[in-house]
Amino acid sequence: MFRFTIRDVLWLTVVVAMGVGWWLEFRRSPTRQLEFRAAALESAIKGHGYTVEHSTPFTVKVWNANSVVEISREGSSQDADPFGPGEQVAEGDPFAPR
């Protein structure tokens, strides 16, 4: 009924191997792992009065009525202190002290 040559089987093997390789690389991607960790953090502390925002895979901002913490692991001149220089409040933050 079907007749496959060795060449057809080799091409099919190459295509399947590349697809599996890309899928495994996607599963092990550091960005995907960071997104998972940020989502886990969000679900763990969201019910305790905190709000979590992760605008990029390498930035996480956590705040409540009393404090704001922003953690960024992107390359910057502030690599020595992941919480930034001193207390900074974003403009328009509804939880900012008055």
C-alpha cells in the first residue's frame, strides 16, 4: 500500500528529532522557569494583602499598603542592590504613603 524509501524515513527522523529538540529546549527555557516562579510567588502571597506584578520575566514588583519592593535581575548599574537605591515609590501608586 505505502512504499517508503530510506530517504523518506531519514527525512521523517530528522523532522521529528528537530521538533523534539525544540520542545525540550522550550521546556528547559530559563525565561519559562522564571515565569513559573513568578506565578508561584503571586499565588502564594496574593491572599495576604499583597499585590504582585511581573511585567517582564526578569522583574517582579510586590506591594501592599505599607511597602513596595521591586526586584529586577536585568542588567543595570544597580546590580549590587536588587531592591534599588533606597525607598522609591512609583508615581500613581495607590498604596504610596501620604
